[in-house]
Amino acid sequence: MSFGDPNNPYGQQPGQPPQGPPQGQPGYGYPQQAPQGVPPQGYGYPQQQPGQPYGAYPQQPGHGGQQPGYGGGMPQLAHWGLRAGGLIIDGLVVGVPYLILGGIGGAMGDSGGAIIALLGFVALIGLVIWQLYQEGTTGQTIGKKAVGIRLLREADGRPLGFGMAFVRRLAHFLDSIACYIGWLWPLWDEKKQTFADKVCSSVVVKAN
């Protein structure tokens, strides 16, 4: 009875290559390879959904899943007529209460009339601030909502925020200084932006 070569304790014949794990089965100590065409999923990286292009913006509540960021598909830009209609409605919402109360106060002509006129001015300021807040947080004033448009950041399709909405309102000075040409710029501009939109990197799109 032979126990084999003492120099070859595993019983393997000299010159025979070492046997690896069975074909098709990974062995211990051997790295497993992922199937071809399947990208590795690492910790901290969101998994790509099937059919979703890389770089696409995720859907956001209230935006219909469409973002002005070019990776996620830009919604249709609002034409000049819709923008002008929304601006006119906003002007009426803010200006009519002030004109009514101011007219009543002027007609009275006494201390009571002065108080009413002051209330009209306070209402004017309050409505302007409230409209700016709505525009900054939701992208829509009363006028914009009525005509179905929304003001968003060009980069990622989110609302500007109250601060940038206020800055944009101040930047409309640039639209008026050159014979009001900036207000008409969306008629022929590729992105249908006013000068204020270009300065603040904002776009006005259709909400639906």
C-alpha cells in the first residue's frame, strides 16, 4: 500500500497544472466579475432607472415632472402674449384696490379720507410683497396662474425663491431703461427672456 510521493502530499502528478474551481462556478479567493453591460452599483450612487437617460432631472412635485434643465426636457416656453397677459392681470390685482381707496380718500378730503388713502397705500405694498412671495416660492403670481405660466430657474427648473424674485423685479429696470425694449425682447429671443430674465437666469414656461 503506497501513500504517494512524500514531496507531493496532494497526490498531483508532476507537470500537471493546478486544478482551479469547476468551470462556471466562482471559487474562494477568485474575484467575481459582473455581467457585461451592467454598470456597478456602489454605495452613495443612485441607481439608474431603466430607460432613464443619464443626467435627467428627477420629477419634482408641482412641476409635472418637466424641468427647464436641458437634461430633463425643457417645458414649452411661454410666448410674449401670455407673459403680457399675466403682467396686466397682476397690475390690476395690485393697482385697483389702491386706486379705489385712494380715490375715496381724495374725495373725502378730511382726516378720514387721509386714513383711507393710507390704507390704500398699505394694501398696495402688501399685495406687491405677497405677489413676490408667491412668485418666488411657487413660480406663479395671480396673473401667471390665470394665464397658465410659471417663472422658474433656468438651471434646474425650480422656483427662484423670494430673494431672487425680488432681485428680478428690480432688474426689470434694465427692461425699461432702453425705451422699454427689454419688455419686447421675448418676441425674438431664442429663450423668450427679458433682460431681467437673462440677468437672473430665469425662464417663463407654460405650466400645463
